[in-house]
Amino acid sequence: MTAEFDLVDAEDVDSPGDEWEEIDVSDTEADRIARKRDREFSDFRERIKDADQFKVEASVFDDATFGALYKLVQDGHIDAFGGPISTGKEANVYSALGGDDEVAVKVYRINASDFRDMRGYLDGDPRFEGIGSNKSDVVKAWVRKEYANLKRAQAAGVRVPEPIAVERNVLVMELLGIDEGRAKRLAEVHVENPETAFEVVREYMRRLHDAGLVHGDLSEYNIILHGEELVVIDLGQAVTVHHPNSRDFLERDCHNVAAFFRRQGLEVDDDDLLEFVTGGDE
């Protein structure tokens, strides 16, 4: 691992966003496309279902998911699909070509997602008041939440995958650090300069908090190496500081990060890290 890390410049960033922004989970164009099922969409659906990288998962993709992929293609965000990068309990990530660049396409599986775990992060977040128990609505809210969190983190000067587009339960974002199929997590590499790495991570935690966000699941498994940058990923569960459990989530983040860097030989105290991140606020 490189001994130096670049820190994203926080100057001249836009406002981190409206703390009370609303998340719309009403039907999208993808749902309308799936209901209409014209010949062009039907041909696209069959091609995707027959593609090798989607065959295993075709049974858990509903028609509106194919409609979302179709709409993203029509809008020019995706030109061609590549292979799978990762397969998770709730989402699969695929590589794709978007214009001249490769992008990551994260597809949340409506039927397979454990929305009970999601609800713990959505309930109490002022952006999601009124979200009922409908599984499709919960997953769509989660994906829009991840997109909104990425936009806010990026505006605050935190290095995250650039969010590109969102449609129903599909998120398109910057593809980073591909090495033998996926990016290397901080837990998987030898950290040659843990002091600098720690300074970058704690600064990103502080910037997230200043922007009104708490990651909620931050550890060496949600930070990846991209060139000379450390990149924070998996912001789907990030909550606002107004969430009733935000302090508990933040304390857990601080413990996880501090524990990792203690294993790298640094003297890092959980409470000192928490005070740095919050500026001593109670």
C-alpha cells in the first residue's frame, strides 16, 4: 500500500444539502415501462435475462428492475453491461460501460432484501417520515437514501464513489479500484503509513458529521484503496445527526476505526476520536 494518501480538497464545495430533504418513493418511469411492456422493452428484458452475468439472479429481478435498467440505458448512463463485481445478501454490483468510462451498477433485489435491517436506519430519519412497510417502497427509499448520502458526502469534501444516477432500486456510480474483480478494502492491504491513513479517515468522519451525517457502519471493511486515495463506501445506512440512534452509531464507528488503527500500532482512543469528529459537541 502506498505510504501517502491524498485528501480531497474541501474548499469551494457546495452546501452539503437540506437536512430535511424529502425522499420520493412513488412509481418511477421504470414502473411505467414495466407495465407497458412494449416490444423494445420486452426484447431488452429477454436479452438481459439471457446474459450470463444475470442468469443466476434473473429469478429475483422483478420486471420493474428490468425497467430501471432499461431506463438507465435509454438515458445514456449505461451503454453495455459487464460482469458481476460482488454479490451480497441485499444487492449485486456489476461493472458497466457508461460513455467513455466504466461505472458500477448496484442492483438491490426487492424480493431478497432484508428490509427489517434497513428499517432500523430509516425509522427516525426525518427524510423518510411516512415510509410505510411496503417492501418495494422501503428498498426504493434505501437506494435513494444512498444516492442522497453520497451526494451530500461528496459536497462536504469526503472521497466517496461519485453518484451518477438512480432509478427505482438501481444505483449507478463511479467504478473505483478494480483489482481482480473488486476494489481492495483497507482490511485487505498492508498499511505502510497508518498515521497518515488515520488522519485522512478521521478527517472524513469529521466532514461527514459537519455535513449532518453519520456513516453508521464504518470500519476497515467500508474503506477502499483507490490509487493514493482512501474512499469511503457503503453509505446506504448513513443517517442524519437528528436520527435518534445517531450518537450510538457514531460511537460504534469511532470504536471500529480506533480499534483498527490500534491494531496497526497507533495509540488511538475511542473518546478522543469521538471528540475530534464532533468538535466536543454533546
